[in-house]
Amino acid sequence: MSVKRVGIIGYGQLGKFLKEQLEKDSRFVVIKIWNRTIHPDASILPLSCLDVENISFDFPTVNYITAIFSEKCVDLVIEVAHPSVVSSFGVLILKHADLFIGSSTALADNVLYDALKHSATASNRRLFVPTGAFWGSRDIQKMANLGTLKGLTITMIRHPSSLRLEAPLKELNEKARISDSAVVLYDGPVRALCFLAPNGVNTVACAAIAAHSL
């Protein structure tokens, strides 16, 4: 059985959890970790080291035989950091490895979405988007594939303190903090919401991707 070599971008709570879980599974080995901020552990690399040399053997100083046994070869990169990481490094990663995007709100950018699809196709790589807490995603995707999906409405209820938002939702959320009743912060298309709440609506973004025919 071949072991899949994994790199993780983002070493917060989720990144640490993924590392712990993957280390329990003999099918995977975590060989690279990158983080947006400088980490006291020297083995946790900064994003400036998220480059070809640290992803693939397809680099001038590394020959094929060396690469087979080298920790430089990453089969799968898991991103759980921030949408900006997908925007900055997604195309590069897909030229050399499969990519698992945790920050699915990044895909609301049509130009980036098309660029990632093109890079994956051209390099014969796979691009994964997790369903997360979105139960029934495959059923919705099947309906979209068959052309039978007529609409999709998602309601998300969150405590104001759990949200990190951009203006103007940020200001509305501050008012909601001192309100005794529920406050509607947004009602509209998912694509626009992804730019206003890039860290908080990844599950909603996954739903929009599944409902691709709408």
C-alpha cells in the first residue's frame, strides 16, 4: 500500500487536529507544515517556503531518484488557513500536487475558480472541496447534475461573537451583539457573502458549489 505524503497549510486548532488524525492513519504521513505567521517550531515553515522546492521533485536541483525518497515530494496539500492562501498559491500547488481547499469561500472568485480548474486539468491533479457540516451535499449535487434542482435556500444562525466579518456586515454584527433579538445580517446570493465573511461561511460556499446548476 502506497503512503500519501501530505502537506498542511495552517497550523491553528484545525491544522493541529488534522495532523494528529492523519498521524493515526497508516495511509498518510505529514511531511510539511506551513503557517501564515512565524511559528516557534522551526519545522513549521513560513509561507515564503511554500514553493516548488518544498512541494515537488520537479525542481532543477532534485533528480528523480532522489525525489522518490525525499520529503520534498508532497502528494496532497491541505489548506486550512485563509482564502488568500488559495488565491496566492492554489495554482502553483496544483501544478505539483493535489489540493484540498478548506477555505472554500475563495472559490467565489470566478477568475480564481477557473484558474484552479485549468491548472488541475492541465497537470492531471485533483482539487477537493470538503462538505463540512453540509449534510445532503451529494444529493444536491446529483440533482444539479440531472438538472432537477430548482433552487436552494440556506439559513445560518450564529452568535455575533463567533463571526469575523468585513464591512458593512461588521458594523451590523456589532449592533447585533447588544440586541436582545435575532438580527438578519445578510439575505442574498452566496457569492457576494463569501467576500463579506471569508472565514465564516465555508459550508455555505460548499452548498453553492454543489448546486452548480443554479
